[in-house]
Amino acid sequence: MRKSTKKLLGLTAFAAISLSMLAGCTNNTSEKTKITFWHTMGANLQAVLDRIISDFNEIYPDITIEHSSQGGYDDLEGKINDAIPAGTTPTIAYCYPDHVAEYLESNAVISVSDFVNDPELGFSADDGLVDDFITAYWQEGQEYKTEGIYSVPFAKSTEVMFYNKTIFDDAAHHASGQVYQVPTTWESMETLMAQMKVDYPTIIPLGYDDDANFFITLCEQYGIPYTSLNTETGKGSADFNNDAAKAMVSKMVDWYNAGYLLTQGVNGNAYTSTAFTDGTLAMTIGSTGGTSYNYTANFPVGTAQVPQPDATSPFSFGGSLEKTDHIIMQGPSVCFFRKGTQAQKEAAWKFYKFAVKALNSATFSVASGYSPVRESSFTCSAMTDYLNSPQTGSAALIQTTVNLYQNLTSRYYVSPAFHGSSTCRNQVNGIFANVALGTKTLNDAFAYAYAKSVFAIGD
């Protein structure tokens, strides 16, 4: 889920670990080089960034980094699209692949391939080499229609399910007299939700914090076309206006009408994590980057993987492609803009390399629930000591979430990025809510979203 307004978790004790041990060679440049960094961090996580910058400046005192939050990811994308024609883009910025695909249309971003391959500027053993990056995270930045590396991973996330352990373990309250089993498939989820409404009539069984992720993930898992990319021409296609996708949304609407399901779109754009922590929901699916917002002292919170299709008894949506267990890979990468001097671009690259060193990436992870982008972050003593030490409150929930990452990477998927793919995502984001709330009919909701997407993709 792309968190639009949430502030991330404050510093843990681990996040206060000094990063000065990462110091390397000094920079003897006589003039200050200033770079600007736009991101979506909340104030508390910016404190982690400030600490990284402070340690960076011990090595590079002649590089000044000015950073600022631009709101949520959609806000950031909009501000950059406004800045491109005005010539006011930052030096570097948080990004998602579909954002970068749009920036490439304006020739506004550069490939960092030359930096990666440069004998002086490239990754060293001290930085951590390229093969230390989690493969899927690094590969994402090379899957654009133009050859090169146009984005590099900063912090990554996926989705997990948070559940109210008190409700699950309350066998005396259950008609079956048994504790609930955490559902691993959507089919078993439907069965559990029906039972929950019998045992707890006032509780909504499931929340999903991002309507677009829900739609796109179910399409991916059930073999339903969503979007595609012609790798020869680089042109994308909106494929979601099909009968299988409509049957899938009809199932979601049935769940909503039965009182089984709540999403941000039908909840007045309020995050379902809030409804979960106040006891309205028994389960919610949301971003690992927002783990702390699913913590409450009102009841113990469990974490589990997102369900997948049941291979032996699937819903009959009619998808024609192979079913998968895939879950979305998301979280910020960084892109580098063409505007600025070569010295600014090189300074920004040096800062990026420093910010994603193993310990820095680990620090970011345990302060927020994001995944480190380097394999070695999981084995450095700071991370292992943290993960193996007793934690309390929201820190304990983050600890559980971070521990899940190493079992999730094999399930990751990303949708193809192309000119117009961001619009496709934005448009499918509203389909379920429009139908569930009666704003549009099923066919009209799909037709509207499809027309908007096709127009954005263009000829």
C-alpha cells in the first residue's frame, strides 16, 4: 500500500545507534555542493534520515543535503510532474516504477549505470557490492522501456495480515468451540468470515488498507489480466476491462454487502488500520511500512502472510492465466533527475550509496517495518541483536514483521511500468468502492476506469 498521509513510527532505541562506524575516506572538495532530496517520510522517520546525513557529512563535509517531505506518494508524483516543465525538480527523489516511467517520457531522469560501473564512484566492498542487494529490489530499477538503471532501492515493503489474537483464540465464544485458524487461502478466508459474523455479529471480519493493491493482487493471483507491456515497442496496455475482473469485483461487493469486508475506499478514505486497532475489524491487510499503525494495547496482534488462491477449490472468476501465490512488492526507490550539475549528481550518488549501507538500511527497517534492501543487513550484528532481543509494544510488532521478510521475497511481484501505468492503478483503485457504494454500476465503473486509462496510455 502506498501510504499517503501516515507518519511512520518514531525512533526505537536501535535507531539511535551511531552510524559513525561507517566512515570511510574524506572529501577534499573546496566548494560546497548542495543537493535536494524529496521524499514522503513523516517527521519521526526523518530523524533517522537526519542521523544518516550527519554521519555522511563527517565523511563528506562539503556536500549539503536539503531534504523535505512532499506528502504522500501521489502528492510527490504530482509535484515532480509540475516541477519538470518548470525546471525545478530536486536532485533525487523517492519514486515508484510507474512514476519513473512517466518521468522518462519527459527525459527528466538519468540512468545511474555509469555511476554503478565507474571504478571510483561504483560500489566498493566498504559500501556493499551490487550482489548484496536483494535481487528483486535491484532488478526493479532496470525494467523500463529504455535500457539503463533508472531507479535504485531505498527501502522496500510488502503487505501482511494483522489479526486480533483475542478473537482468534476465544474458543468459548465460537460456535465450533474451537479457536480460529488463520486463513492461508481466500477460499478459507470466506469461510472464516462467514463464521465470524455468526460468532461476532457487530465485528467486520476483514479490512484491506489499499483498494488498488486488493484489486491488482487478486488479478495477479487468479490469473486475471490487469495490464501488460509490449517489450519490443515499450507500449503498455490496460487489460482489466474483462469478465473475470468483473466477477472478482462482484465477489468483493458480495463480501461488503454481507458485512465481511471494509476497505479504505468504502471507509471514507480512512485507513482500515484505525478500524482494526479500535476493535471494529478482526483482521486487516496493510503495508509492512505502516506496521506500527496496526499496534494497539487493547489486544494482542498477530501477523500472517497475505492469503493466496486455493489450488484445489478456486473461486470461479474465469481467469485464463496461471494462478500464483504472489504478493505485491512496493516501498520507495530513488531516482536521479537530469537537472543539475554533474557535481550535484555525483554527490547525490555518494549519498545514496551511504544511505543504503547495511547498517543504515537495517536502521531504517527497525524504525519503521520496511525491509532492508541488502542481504547483509539481516546478518549484521546490530540487526540480529535487535531481532533476537525482547521488544515491547509496537517495537515487538515491527520485530515480528521484519522477521517475516526473509520468507516473503519469493512471493513478490510488480506490475509492468510504462507511460500510463500510474493512471491504470489510480483508476482501478476506485472500481470496488464505486460499485459497492452504488455510485456506478459494475459495467459503468469498469468502462470509466478503462477509458481514462486508455486515454493516459495514448497512441
